[in-house]
Amino acid sequence: MTCPRLEYTLTHDGRMGVSRQNRPRGRAEPKSKFLQLIMPNYDFKSLSPIDFEILVRDLIQEELEIRFESFKIGRDQGIDFRHWLSNDRSIVIQCKHFLESGYAKFIRELEQVEIHKVRKIRPNRYILAASIGLTPKQKEEIRELFTPFIKSSKDIYGNEDLNNLLGLYPKIEKCNFKLWFASIPILEEILHSRIKNISKDSLETIQDHARYYVQNESYNEALKILNKHNYCIIAGIPGIGKTILAEMLLLYLYSYGYEIIRISEDISEAYSLDLDNRKKIFYYDDFLGQTSLAEKLNRNEDQRILDFMHTIKRSKVSKLILTTREYILNQARIIYEKMGRAKFDDETCVIELSKYTRLIKGKILFNHIYFSNLPDQYKEYMLKNRNYLKIIDHPNYNPRIIDLMTEFSRIRQINPNKYLNFFLSNLQNPSEIWRHAFEEQISQASKDLLLVMGSMPEEMFLEDLREAFESFHQRQATYYKFGTSPQDYYRALKELHGNFIFSDKSKDRTIIRFHNPSIRDFVKSYIFSVDGLLYAILNSAIFFDQLIKLWRYGKEETDKSKMECIIRKKSNELIGMLRKTINCRDCQLINIIDGNMKYKGIWNRSFEFRAFQITSILEELKDEESMKLFDDILREIEKRVEKRDSNIEDLVRFLKNLKGTNLLSKVSDEFIKKARNILFKKPDWIDEIDTIREFVQEFPEYVSLNDKESIKSYLEDIALELPYDTNNPEQIRDDAEKLRSLANWIGVDLSNKIEELEDHATELESEAHPDDYGDEHRSSIGGDYCSDEEIESLFLSLR
């Protein structure tokens, strides 16, 4: 069983502010320790012009205790927000997000543009808010310019005034996570707290995502699902925005006192944490794997995930967010019977392109360009002739492609005049994003490193990757006759870090993984698209995991011609590599828990587990060499059974996998009987009875009536030992459910014991803790329809 690494992030007290009605006028709401760290000195650089407008509206509404009208995107005619006093009397708010330009440009904009708009609309009261700081003299100059519409300098809000309002109304600040999460003190507080397993790079990535994020229909939908069910599965195609939506929900819940716990590989350790007395939000990204279901779920992981979902659903304070690619979720429903029955329809938020209105698409593109480091000539060409509309309206619009194509490091070699065409070509064929960088921008050593990583597990130790890299790199150098250097590996790591790959620490060891799932997707596709490359990696593999990974990728390819070519022409070499690596050490990582210490370690899998993995390959090859290898594997397992040195669970899995294949005919009755004898040695745990059940269901002809009576006796004895040494009510309920299932299967009445366990779990469960996060999070979403002119007004601030 694998043990998940959990990444903890700091939580503040998250108390709700005192309601407006119950506090004296002008008195600040109580502020948490968290908010006191960063107030009141925001520069508002983390906000786009639209975000800034919404913040100003909310603050002034709170200050004046009146509601202002909001308008759809368009040329504002001097009005960002309006409040009618009567039929012909109004209060107008105008927002100006001037960051780097300074006061001189700001006052020139007011004199040349804004004052003329105001004289046309003639409001009774005009309120001006700006993100720059203003002196008393400057405020007086502005007041005189807008006389008689600005009644007092109090109606001119500069940077310091807005920060003061944020201090008075922390509820609004809390809702604007784009504002507070971008603060350096927040990151420093998180990094210097009791957080152990989260890196600064990870936090800064979420920080960047928060700046770009545009709230859409999926946000409210997912939040409603969390409110109703306590857990939510966010699904969708690659790059559609699953991870960023999950991160924004985490930040929102974080602001209400939830402790964020990131699970990286396996759900099981979450059971050891208190789910009822402290608010926790569990986050499990790509919980079914990044590229295929086969690489993710270990034995019974599907059941553990379902059990934990059931646990969370009953929790009074804890919640769970999971993300997955929609096609992998569909695979899980087909392959895993229990997940198929669960369906998850009500608990799943599917992000679809149709949920991105034209305005939302425009805002996403605008935010990425606004916060990008693109030189002005690239931005100007995007604005020319409304070229941005061609991207917004492209049928393959995808937020991840928008993100990648607005990073200057990726397009610096593209002439500004060709930027739009390059952008559109990548929307048409997303793999071209990485293909250009891969083929044109990195060294041969870096290419070889990425290709090797494509054959490795999702994450690996630095030294294991080096060993696999050097084997492949030297093979390629010999074949293509290019020179190598002992420093190639570390130079490649340095070149790729940050864009293609990501590194992290566990104890004193370095872990490497792809920076983005789309990179793995590209590498996988590239391996199967280039003649000879698949065989080159297979031929130089040093880990058994590499061969199994590539085989699975080949079976998942729509065009299986590459793998079939290997089977037809290179089957002997493939068998030779399987034979060579089947006893090699593992490189797959798991989470190891030693007391309070959690760290990454190697998952040392049994010979029987590897035999189980290899049988599907041998069954498909069906040639002389593959049968010889199977015979050798079978003899090795027979020796292990004789010595009672085999892994029983994996042995049953191996035998179960042979059912329905021609390979089962090679297994003698005597061997299966010996396996049965080991299996029926008195079990100590309820999970061992579950393994016995699997064997009985697959091989009933080898089980006698006396055996079944023994199982009843074993189950009754184990029931007496329950609950195990735990005070976790959810674990006790889980054991009770397993006991009920096994008792029904074998035909023994254990209802009293099951009732006893469930009553004990009920006694341990804490009192209800109502959710205390509210629904005041304001949306800046526009209507479904948005004209070209309205989109243009959005992009005007880029000029």
C-alpha cells in the first residue's frame, strides 16, 4: 500500500467580520492575524483594470452604504458605476488603474478625456478612484478640474485611501484573493510556518494563476457542489482550467480558515487526520493520473478513494477537491466497477469550452497579455485590426495555450509581425507549442533528457533519471555520431528547469518531474511520431518501469502502428529487454511515513507484481521467445511459492490475470494448489480475507467446503479483534463495511459486531460544526453575448 505525501499550507483564523448592522459607524471589523501581516500597503499591481474596478465598487458601496449599478463591458462614457438618487440625479464612480505612468500622465488623461465625458453626463456627485498615490495638493487640483461635480476631495480616492478602506472592511479584502495572495509577506509567512512539503515555486505558480484567473460559471457551480456534498470532482479536457479553478477555490476557502492539505499520490493517509474538529480542505490534483488511468490506481485505491469521499461527505467541517481529465474519469467508470456504480454525476463539475462566454475568453486573453512580459511591439500587433478577436473566436480556444503563447521566453524568436499567425497555428495544433521549443530552442542533451522522462514514472529521483538518461544519451550519440560530455546531464537539467521540468526536495534527495502535464503529452506523442525513437528508448531502458510505461502508451495510441511494428520486427529485442530488466531495482516513488516524518522513497514491488504486469505483453506477442520468458517467470514464482516467499496479494493478481488467456494452460494444478495453501494460512487482517475472496471467486474449483468453513472461522476471529488500534470513526466505519461485505459473501451472521462498530464510530464523531464561509463573493461575469466593440473597450488599456 502506498502512503501519500501531504503538502500543508498555513491557515489563518478566517473569522467572519462583525456585520455592518451590529457595529458602530466607521469602526473596523475584527482583523485576523493573517490580514494584519499585509495591511494596509497594497500597490494593486496584481489586479487587472477590471479587477481594480470591482474592488473599488465594493469598497465604496460598503463605505457609502448604497448599491451602485454595474455595466457590461463597453466604452464607459465616463461611468464605471452609477447610483440613481432620483429620476435625474445620480452618483457616478470612475476608476483609473494607473500603475507605472505617474501623476503627470494621469492628470493629462483627466484633462483631455474624462472632464469632457463628465460635462456631458452632468452627475450630481462624481467619485474618482485611482491606484496611484495622491498628495493633498494633487487632490485639490483634481477637485478644481471637476468642479462642480466633485463636491469634496473626500470623493477622490488614491492608493492610500483605498488601502485605508481595506483596513476598515476586511471582508472585502478577504474575498479578493488576487490582492492579498500576491503579497510577498503572505508567501514568506507560509514558507516560514510549519509547512514542510510545499515549495516556493509551487506557491508562486498559484500566485501567477490568481492574477490571470477570470471567474466563470464553473466557479459558482463547483462552489455549490462543495457546499452540498463536501467534495467536488473537477473534470475536463487538458488545459481547460481544472487546476486553476481548484486553486482559486482553495484560496477562497483558505480565507475562511480552512487548512489546505495537498495529496500527491494516494488517498490512504488522509484517514489519519482529524476531519471533524478542524476545518480542512483536501486537494488531490490528477487523482486518476495525468496521462492514463493505468499509471495511477494501485490495488484497492479505487475503493479507498470512494471510502474517503463517503467520509468527507459526512464530515461537518472538511472538504475535498479532486481534478482529473474527463476521458480518464470515463475510463475509471468503465474499468472499475465500484466507480462505475458511484457515477459522481451530481458531484462533478465538468469544465467545458461552452462555459467560457466570449467575454470570459476575452478577459482571459487580456489578463495574460496585461500581466505578460511581452514587448510592446507584440502587444501592438495583437491590437492592430482587432487581431485578438481571431484568438478569442478560435474554435480550439484553450486557456493553457493562451498561457504558453503569452510567455515571451517561448516566442522570442518569432518576429512580432508573425506572432499572430504563430499563435493561431498553435491553437490549430497544440503540440506545436512544445514542438517549436523542443526542436529549435534546446540542446540535444535536453531533448534526450525529456524523451527519457517520457518513459519514466511521473516523478523520479535525480540519480535514477541520470542513470536512464546516460544509457539513452550514449546510445543516441553512438548511433548518430555526436559528441558527449560528462556535464551533459546537469547542463540539461539547468537548461530545462522552470519551463520543461520542475524539481523538489524530499529529505536530502531531489525529485524531478515534468513542469506541466501538457509537456508529458507532447513527449509521449513525439516518441510515437518519430521513426526509430520508440525502439531507441526501449533498447536503452534500464528500468522495468520504462518498458511497461511505453507499452501502455503504445496501447493507448489511436494509431498503434508504431507499437505493432516493434512487435513484428523487434519482438526478440523487446523480450530481451524485459528479461534484462525484470529483476532490476524499481524507480517508482511512493510516500513513506516514519512517525511524524513524511518523505519520498522507492516503491519496491514484488516479483509477482512484475509478472502480473508482463503477462499481457507476452500474451499478445505469443512467439517462441515470449513463451520461453513466461516459462522462466513461472518457474521463478514456483520457487518463491515453495519457499513461502511470495507476495500473496500480487500472486493472486498474477493468477487472476491469466484467466481467459492461453497462458493459464501452462500453470499446473499443483502450483495453484500450493498457492491456495499459502493463501489459506490463518490470516491476521481483514484485507487478507478480501484477497482470499478474490482467489475463491476466480478459482472456485480449488476450494473445498472445509476451506469455506475455515474462511468463516477466520472472519469471525478477525471480527473479534475489530476495531484495530484507532480512534478514527471513519476507519472504523470502513472496517464495518468491509466486514458486512465479507460476511454476506461467505454466509456468516456478524450483524451484532457490525452494529457495535458503527455505534462506536457514532460515539467518536464530534458535534456538528456549521460552515462559516459565506456567499458574498462577488462575480464580475458579464452576459453571454459580447460585441466586437465591447471586447475592444476591454483591450484599450493595453495601448
